[in-house]
Amino acid sequence: MSDTINTESQASKENEEDFISMLEESLATQANLEGSVVKGKIVALENDQVVVDVGLKAEGRISLKEFSSPGEDADISIGDSVEVYLDRIENKDGEAVLSREKARREEAWEKLEVAFSKGERVNGQLFGRVKGGFTVDLSGAVAFLPGSQVDVRPVRDPGSLMGQRQDFQILKMDRRRGNIVVSRRAVLEETRAEARNELLANLAEGQVLEGVVKNITDYGAFVDLGGIDGLLHVTDMAWKRISHPSEILVIGENVKVQVIKLNSETQRISLGIKQLDSDPWTGIEERFPIDKKMSGRVTNITDYGAFVEIADGVEGLVHVSEMSWTKKNVHPGKIVSTSQEVEVIILDIDMNKRRISLGLKQTMPNPWEIFLNDHPAGSEVEGQIKSITEFGLFIGFENDVDGLVHLSDISWDKPDEEAASDFKKGDNVKARVLDVSVDKERISLGIKQLSEDPFESLTQNFNKGDTITCTIAGVKDSGIDVTLPSGISTFIRRSDLSRDKAEQRPERFATGDKLDAKIISLDTSTRRVGLSIKALEVAEEKEAMVQYGSSDSGASLGDILGAALKKNEDENDSEDKS
């Protein structure tokens, strides 16, 4: 019996040892489970808590929000099997400490490492904004999306991307530090590259597409055609003149464009909008014949003129020289203003250069024609001196027209500069109209023509070789200044003052004295008169020799001259008595 008792005692002891061993083994196994992902079953849903049984002596509780993705509700029910992360077997309340979020993160990291090693894309969604970028949920793992990697171009409203599931490319990851950096831009660029190649293969000149304005510059706009950009030059945006593309386009706007030029090698695409409409220049010469008066709107003003839109998409240039009959040195902006409605005349059309020359002044009366009608050549006019220049006097008249009195037409007898010095700006003067050129817009005037031409009077009464009486106006070392009866002044040189060299002394003459001289030259082209006392004395001597004898008669030269002088005195006395 004692043997039986001993046997039972030994068996009981062995069972106890086995239980302890199994318990220790179980506890060791459970201890090894800490920090790992285990499977469990949802046994209860209590408010915002999920009760999970993972096969331990006590269940664990997990927040309900850990079972949902950002922006989504949890989709679970009692009895579902789930994987959870075991932080601790037991807390102070005797419950297992579990985490669904950490389980998802561990699972996600394993998958992300595989995707990263293979260069594969991963799927996730933006759920927060941080300094320098955004946070992305990659099925439990949180990644950083730099702002520069959001899109291929700046995104105005990144909020529109929040909560949307999309693909990303992992740029780098460090599991030890828990860092993941992803790029949405890399995925878009790759997708766009594929779309670009496909689009280029199907593109053709003349094709009409829809695109989005991506960027605007001074010379045009870049339009995104869905993976490839095309240039829409400012000159191809509209048939009418555009100063800057921003006048008709805004970034982000959807536009319909036509492919007008395609280079597959350089992948350059030239686009146009105006080509979608008919060319307003078609039949332009028939629609706008030369000299036709049109109404238009001033669209642009430059230093050299103003552009006027005379029809939709059709502009012409009014050159500064065609803006006013009289305002020649005025900026076009002083004559017209932008958006002003004006009347113009078609002057010329160049179809090759697509240019139309317009005239503004031609719609108004020509003041030069008015002047000619009112004051034909030969008429007398009166006006005010507006300016005095080196070549004459400018006299102003009605309608802002000017006439020029050339220096040579101021006085018959005074030198040009001396004659001009008698006048000053603002003087009212009379003049005679010499010529009016409407085409050249010139009026030639003369002041001296108001009186008789003294040279003409002289040539009518005297000829070369005649003797003329003149008055001494001045005495100089080189000769004397004299005035003729007609008022013309001339100069007698010292060598022409006498036949006798001893008498060729200017000082023997006095201002105001009268004397006779012979006209030795009379040049109508230069209006010059040449006089000589010496020539007169020689002529008188010859005449005396003819009338009173010669040296062969035995009479001396003195006798002959004495007789001639006495005869002249007798004739003068007879004239005085009569």
C-alpha cells in the first residue's frame, strides 16, 4: 500500500513539474509575442472601443478610430479576425495592450520596402499639412510629401487633393528612423511622358485640341495639352492687336487651340487660337477701297503714330505725318487718345505685309487749299511774325498755317541779315503771296514785293554805258558807297574814282555830294550795278577828241579839253536860263 501511495505521489509530482514547465514555456512564448503582430478576434464593440481576444488570459481594448483610414469610417463587426500589434501582455488593469495602427504600420512598412526596392508606385492619400509639405497615409505608414513634389506645376489649392487616394513614388525611406519621403510629381511626370509620346504620335498640323493655360509670358502662353506643352504666341491669339497675352488669357483657363506647326524631333508645338476663326483680311481690298472714309477706334498709340481698328481684327496705322495738317512735331497722344472713336481715310493697303495706311487729317479741310483759295499768288496778306530763323521770317495766318518770307525777299536794297534785323517776333507785317504749294504745304511770301523793284526801274531807264548821277552815301579807304536815283546802293572802287592816279583818293569826296559815273556793268541775275568815274572821264576825253580835233591838228590836249569843258558849261548855262 505504501508502494501505491509512493507511486501516486511521484506521478503527482511529475504532473506538477510538467504543468510548471508548460506554464513557463507558455509564459515565455507569450513574452516573445510582445512587440510583434498577432491575430485576434473582435469579441465586442463598446462605444468607441473595440475588444479583441488574442488568446491571452485577458482581452485587449483598441480605439475604434484605429480601424479607420483618414476621412473614412471603420468597417468592422463582432467576429471579424484582425491583426493587431501586441505592446504588452498585461497592463495595470490586467488587460492586453494592443494597437491596430501599429499593426497596419508594420505591415505597411514591409510592403513599402518591397515596393521601394522594386521602384514600384505605392497608393495613399494626403491627410495633413506640415511645414514644407504634406503628410500621406500609405496604408498605415505615414510619409512626407514635400511641397515641390506635389505636382509638375505649382498647385493653387492643395486642399482639393486632401483625402483622395492616388499613386506616389517613394524617394527614400529609413525604417529605423521611421522616415518615408514620397513624390506625386514623379508619378505625374512619368504618366505625362507616356501621354506625351502617345499624344505626339497622334498629333498633326491643323488638329484642334483643348488645353489648359499653364504659364503666361510677354511673348505668349504655354498650353498644357495633356502631357505636353505647346506655345501659343501672342501674334496667334487673335487677329486684332494684343499688347500682352494677359489681356485675353488667364492661367488655368481651358482653351481650344489649333496645331499650326509641329516638330516631332524637338517636340515643339506651335498653337493658334485665331486660326479657328476666318481671316478678317480676306477680301480686304474690296471691302476697304482706297480713299474710303471709315469709322474706327484707337487701340494703341506710339511715338510714330496711332493704330486704329476699322473692323474686327483689322487695324491700320495713322502715321504721325498723317494726323494733322499743321501739328508736325506733336506726339500722337496729344492729338488722339486710346479708345477714342475717329474717322479715317484708307490711304494704302499692303496685302503682303498685311498693313493698312490710314489718314486722319484727310477727313478735315486742307488749310493750305483754303489759304490758296482765299489768297492766290499776287495777293496781299497780313499776319504776325511767329519766329525768325537763319533763313527768314515765318508769318502765321488763320487755320494755323505759316508762310515764309525768305531773307532775300525782305528788302530790295538791304543785305539779308540787315533787312531781317528790322523785324522782331510778334510784329504784324504785310506781305505779298509769291507762291502756294498745297502738296508741299508751303507758302512763299515777300515783303519787298509790296514795292516796285528798283533794279527793274533802273534797267528800264538806263543801259550799260550810260552816265548816271548818284549820291555819295559813305567814304572808305577802298572806295565810296553811292546811292542811285532808284534807291539801289553800289560801290565804286578806289581804282575807278579817277583816270588820274593822283586823284584816286576817296577822301576828296564827301558824304551827300552828287557825282556822275559811267555804268560799266548791269547784271540782272545778280542785281549788281558797276559804276566808274574813271571810265566816264576816258569816254569824255574820247568824245572831246572827236568833236574838237586831234593831236594832229596842232591843238594841245589841254586846249581840246578846255574847249569841251567850255561847251558843256555853255550848254548847262543855257539849260539853267531856259
